[in-house]
Amino acid sequence: MWCLTMTFIRVKTIKGRRYHYLVQSVREGDRTYQKVIAYLGVHETVNDAYKYWQEQVRTAPDAADRKRARAMVKKLEAYL
């Protein structure tokens, strides 16, 4: 059995605003599916989202927000 993956940014327009998602297309044998890796929000590139979340690690008002920001930074680092 083999597995092939490809990562890309999906753009959805909702009520006139553009939202970006980091998506991974995975093929396992004859089966293909897509998995959302991270919600990038209004940031058009992984680099822009990464910079935003790095800033959030430094400036988030409470520990829970900083923890969430650190998790997002770690997730995005795999795709830079």
C-alpha cells in the first residue's frame, strides 16, 4: 500500500470575504480524501499566517491564547 500527499491553500469566499485553509490531499491506494490542516483566516499565505501566530505567541493576553498560538505555529512550521 502506498500513500501520496499534496498540500495546498484553499480559498473560500463567504459573504464577500476570502478565507484561507491549509489543506492536504491524501491518496491511499484507490482512496482519495482531503484534510484541513489549519485555518489560515484572512492570511493569503502560510508565511503570513505564521508571522501572525508568532506575534500572537508574544502578545496574547492569557495563557490559553498563547498555548493555542504556539500550537498553530508548530503546525505551520511543517509547511514552510
